[in-house]
Amino acid sequence: MGTMIGHDSDATTAENYRRFARLEAAGRSPAYERLAEAVAGDEEILGFLARLPPAKRQPNLLFAAARYLLGDPANPESLHDLVERRGGELAVLMLQRRTQTNEAARCAVLLPALALLPGPLALIEVGAAAGLTLLVDLYSYDYGGQKLSGLDPDAPVMSCRAIGAVPIPDAVPEVKWRAGLDLNPLDPSDPADVEWLSCLLWPGEEGRAERLAAAAATACRHRVEVHRGDLLCDLADLAAKAPGGATLVVYHSAVLAYLDEAERRSFAQVVRALGAVWLANEAPGLVPGVVLPPGGHRDFVLVKDGTEVLARSDPHGGWVEWLS
Ligand SMILES: C[S@@+](CC[C@H](N)C(=O)[O-])C[C@H]1O[C@@H](n2cnc3c(N)ncnc32)[C@H](O)[C@@H]1O
């Protein structure tokens, strides 16, 4: 904080907000589309952002922090007002928190791939946030009428449109052991952490808040461990704790965007050295060396072992299209 940022950096931040409005929020959250366009033209908010480190200037972080302080999603006027009157408080929150959106419905995309593996499974999720995407066998699923019961009858049902020959299993896979790894694990039993996760959701997206609350309650009942650590340095030690007699799977979703290209290549080497099955559910272009199927720029791709593109999916788990 306090570094003088030149005019060009301000222009880049404005461009980032415009890009966010047009490429990410458009068609998904009209409120955040309008808000991001407004930030791009608001000199006071851009000046506030320029005093934060570059990694802390993202729309998702600003909008979630504003929602946390305001109690409701911001609009252009309330955000301008917040920056003017409570800018210090807002900056502290943005420096302290990260974008760690944990979308339990992504389990519906991972489940068919996991169920094809020889069980029982030992699961490691890197970038697990609050561990909600580690509960893959506890949730129930509804793939457009084809239903599947999970092990916890009180856990939420993940609805997911299945396109193509999705290998929907008859039963959830047996999980013998599971662990998460995250730079900053969140605690599903801590109301402030769950509130932060709910502030990361976008207005206009139906069902996500209820699903988050139900998934967090499930995580509290089952107390899954998410260890603090970096996926480059600490994965091998965690993998060494996995029990024998189980297929070790290392997986992740919406995590590789946090790494630069060199780190993504190093991560691929780290996972390959473990001899585990590797499942990546990520935005296109992030798994090193993978040749992508044609598709929308927002769709995720599910890649096995860094080479085999199994499926394309909705970034929030709303649909999965099987390709292999
Ligand atoms: C957008 S969240 C995704 C959470 C979950 N995988 C899901 O799909 O809902 C990304 C998570 O990756 C974590 N993360 C980012 N870089 C990491 C790293 N180098 N090592 C471990 N975790 C990391 C972040 O802290 C964050 O919790």
C-alpha cells in the first residue's frame, strides 16, 4: 500500500473492469456487469484500487468486500459512497481476504470421472478452500432426472445437466481417505468465513447461496481436513500420508488461474511425479500442453492426467458435456 501507481496502471485497471463486465458478468449477472462498467469510469474508485497491490484490484474481490461491509451487493452509488466514507476499512478487508469461491456443484462434474476409477479412492484436492468440493460422495445428484443418492441424506442435491454420454454411475465411489490443501483454508464452521464465501457469489445467480449454506453445513458434520500449504511445495508431503490400498487421486477446480504459466508447468511435474491419477477441472488453456476441443471461452474442461480431455463443463457445475 502507498506505492504511487502511474496513470497507465489505472487505465489497465479500468480495462480489466470493462473486460470483466463484458466477458465474465454479461449474461450471468447484470448487476455486476453494470457495477464493473461503472467502476471503469469512476476516477475515485480507480484511485482507491491503484493504492492496493495489483493482485488485490480484481472485481471479484472488490465486489465481495463491498457486499461484506454493506450487507447487500453494491450498486454504483453505494460502492462509490463506501470507497469515499469507509475506504480504509474496505482496503483492510481486501488485503486480508482472497477470492476463494467454493462451488460444491462442481462435484457433479468430477463425480463421473472419479467413479470410473478403481476404488476405494484416496482424494487430495489442491486449492480446496473450505473443503466443499471434497465431499463428492456425501452429496446427492440429479443429472436431468437420473438421480444418485450420496451418503449423507441431509446433504444438498447437485443438479447438473448431462450432455452426451456422461458415464453417470449407479452409486457414489467409495472414499477411503480425503484431504485438502490450500494457501488459506477456510473453516465451514466459522460464520465469518461462510459469510465471506457467500459474499463471493454474484447477484442474479439462482440457487448458489442455498447450496453454499447446505454444503457448509455438510462440511461441518463431516469435519474434512484442509491443510494449509502451497500446491507446489506441500503436495508431495500430503500425498505421502495417503493410505495404501486405494487409488490416489489429486484433483482441482478453478485453481490454476491463480498460478502463472511457469508455476502451472512446475505443478504438472509435481503431480506427475506422484504417480497419482490427476483430474483438472479448469478454464481452457490452463492445463499445460492440452489440446482443447472447440468451445466457449467460459467453459471449463475436465482433463485426466494432463492429456485426456474428458469433458467440457459449466464453470459452476450446472452442466457437463462428455467428450471422450
Ligand atoms: C476459486 S477457489 C476454488 C475452490 C474449489 N476448488 C472449488 O472448485 O470450489 C481457488 C482456491 O485455490 C487456492 N489456491 C490458490 N493458489 C494456491 C496455491 N498455490 N496452493 C494452494 N492453494 C491455492 C485459493 O486459496 C482458493 O481457496
